[in-house]
Amino acid sequence: MKIQLTANLKRLFSLLPTSVKIGTRRVGKGYPVFVIAEIGNNHNGDFDLAMQTIKAAKDVGADAVKFQKRDVDIVFTKEMREMSYDNPRSLAPTYGEHRKKLEFDRDQFVALKDYAESLGLIFFVTPFDEHSADFLESIGVHAYKISSFDVSNIPLLEHVAKKGKPILLSTGMSTLDEIDHAVETILNHNERLIINHCTSIYPTPDADIDLNMVAVLKGRYVPLPVGYSGHEPDILATVASIGLGAHTVERHFTLDKTMRGSDHHMSINPVEFAEMVNQIRRLEVILGSAEKTIHDAEVPIREKHGKSVVAKHSIKAGSVISAHDLMLKSPGTGIKPVDLDKLLGKVAPIDVEEDTLLPLEALTW
């Protein structure tokens, strides 16, 4: 059964623009795809590695870099913080210690933001709690990302939405009802919203990507811009999402997939990211216009191989033209086939030689 939008959502949509401005960039219909390098946790708590990764993101064509911010004691219970975290991706013995190792302080965040912006990148962050959102607001981030983990975290959505900054909402592991509720919550306070299709499986196998949801979200939440936040091992789905209407793409970005840490294994490296950007930019050109036109370079081919009305045999002056007198042949520079019936019954005022184009003025005989 199709889930209907609420009357309030329909009303809100009727008032929305078709694009969202993030920093100096517009995201939405008619604008280039906005490409985000999700550095996230892939700095491993190492400030120098974070700076290197920002520079690498610039070098491979990203438009923005995104980090994460959480107050570990607020986000996770004591039991979860004290849980043993002994695996190849762990940076500390317990999950809480692992998470705390990934957090930067204010001076470090400001330095990362300033460096990204000096390179022409837009810098924004995912807050996982209200305290972190307030911290990010105090340093002047351009936008906020809401993780799929928090689609149903209505208090956080409201808290972030009221800040008036652009919000990118990922929708992994959520129902349409839950997404509707999240979208409505945000739009009640803030119209600057982008909705991302996402599958929260790390990495995501092909059968679970469900890329057609990009088009579903685009149709359901028009005119809001939509995007794709991918976790697949390669770049195919991300590039393909552009053909389904994605206005922004986000991929986890690492300098080395083999590094110890939470997300390196399901990220793409600089070579892959650069290829993804190249393919996206090429696809933007390939998609071209949604209006059917005859391109200038097609005209000579059309004129050479198109069809025109031709005399099947010689037609003498004074003859009444019938269908038996005419046929269609190339070139296409004469009377078009669609006008053939207009010639029937006309009297030829001149001789027309066999196997020649009827003159264009024959339409007015």
C-alpha cells in the first residue's frame, strides 16, 4: 500500500525552492553534482592525518569534506562505553575509549575547518547529539549532516533544524513513515534540506543498495534536492545515482583502506575517488538536456541521409500528381515525407525529371 504524504508535508513542499545553498555552492536542479568526501573517522584521531586527508580530498576533486562530532558520554550508555572492543579495527581496548580517541578538540576543529576553506572546500560535520551541534555552531560550520542512525531522533532533528543551516539527511535503515516524520520535523523549522538515499550496511553488497530509491525519494519529496550516500566497495552505484537524479553524492574517503580504524575498509581511496569524480563530471555532460533538439553537428547527416519526396518517374507539366508518381529517397533536403499527402491532387506547372527531388515550391502549386 502506498504511504500518502500528510497534508502538512504537501503544504510545506509547495513553499520550497528547488535548490539549497551550502557555503558558496548551490545544490539542486540545474547545478553541478555536489561531491562530498566523508573523512568521518578515517583520521584515526590523528590531527596530521586529518589534514593530509583534507588535502587529498581537494586533489581528487571533492567539493566538500565532512567530519563527525559526538560527545561519547552522551551518545553511548555506560555499558556500551565499557564494552570490550577487541577487533582489527579497534583503536583502544573498549568501545568508549575507541570513540573518544576519534574526537578532536575545539582548536583542532577550527584548524581543520580553516584549512579546508583555504583550499576552497566546504567544511561540515555530522553531530550525533545536541551538545555537539552547539559546539559546531559555535565554530561556524556551513551545514549539518544527520546520520541515518538519527532519522528517528526527533529532538536532535529539531535542535539542528532550528539553527537554520543546510541539513543533509541520510535515510538508511528507515521506513518511509520515519523519513516522512523526519522531513516534516525539519521543514517545520528549516527549508534548507537535502535527502540522501543510503543503505546502512558496511560495506553494502549490490543486492542491498536499492539505488532506485534515489528516484523514489526525488519523486516523493519534490522539489527538495536528493542525494546518495554510499558504502559499497566500488564507485559504480555512486556514479549511476546521478542518472537517477542525485544532486549530491557522499563517499567515505581514506588514504589507505588497510589502516586500522572503524571505516577504512568500506571507504574509497584517492585513486578511486578521483575516478568517481571524473565519471560523475562526464556523466553530467552525457545526460545533457531534457529537451529534444537537433544538434548542429546532426544537421549535415540529417540532410544527407534523411528522406525527401522524389519523382518516381518523369512528371509532365499539367499532370495531376498522384501517389503513384512519388516515392521517398535521400537526401533529406527536399519536401519532407510528412508533407507527401499535401502534394496529391496538385497540378504540376513544370516538368519534373524522374528520380529527382520535387522542388520545395511544389507545396504551393
